Amino acid sequence: MLEIVKEATRACNAVDSQPWHFVITDTDEGKQKLESYMWPVDRGRIENSSASVLVFADKDWFAHIDEVFNKSFQENGWTEERLYFMNKITSDWGMDLSDGELEDSVIFQAGLVTMQFILCARAHGYDTGPMAAFTRQGVAEEFGLDGNRFIPCLVVAVGKATAPAEPVSRREPQEVTTFA
């Protein structure tokens, strides 16, 4: 699971902010906690999975940005000028965001890392089932996180499918595409 998370966190994100956090439930106790937050439509999927991953958006990504940038400076050949520029745009950008804009940004980016996680899990031979039908209120605190900082976004069940996926229909590309 940590290898999949490592690969997933290479997902695109604004100014390398990496505004996400993962809670992996792979014990009976963890699964029971998470299951209690699931809506009836998805109940049972947690219990039947090998593990489930709860993906959070981190509103306080500024707390670790210096560490991220300094590591890129030391390990990836960033110049002093690049480091200064990244720190400058990050501090200016962060100061200009309203609470709503910040939440929209980190939730969007958590969606990107979730999609990358699903693709990486598939590459490792696992099936996945993303779920958004769960009660978000209190779930961060249930897993020891600050509910004011971490926004619960999605749950992804991970494991080997016990039956083929149900067939679904998709809208045609021309129905969902506009050329301008």
C-alpha cells in the first residue's frame, strides 16, 4: 500500500503543494470505524475489501511546503533563484486565496491524487472501488485527524474482485464534449 501511495503522490498538483493525506484501513477495527460512516448504498464494500483508503484534502499544506521545496533544492538541483521564486509565489498565492478558494483547490488536487492512486493500484494488480457516499462530519476526528484541517474527499476500496464488475453504460463522447 505504501508503494502505491508513493507512486500516486507523483500526481499533478499546484506548485508542488501536495495537499493530501491518506488513512488506510486494513484492520477489522479500522474497517468497522469507516463502515459506520458509509451510506447504505456502499455498506459492505469496506468489510469485503482487503483495505480501504480514505483520501483527505489538507487545507494546511503550507505547513510542509518549506520541507518539500528544500528537499527539491537539495536533491533535484533547484537553483537558489528557483527556490526563492517558488517560495515567493507560494506565499503570495496562499495569502490571496479565500477559505472557499483554498478548499476548492485542495479538494480538486485530492481528486487528482485519488485518480492516480486508483491507476497505480490497478497497475499493481488490484481492483478498486471509489465511493463518495459517506458521512463526512466527524470522520477525520474518528481517525485522529484535525477536522478543521483535513477535508474527507473519497473512499477507495482496494483488493481482488470476487465477481466481475456490473456492466454500465456511458454517454457518447459527442454528448459530453464541446469544441470551441
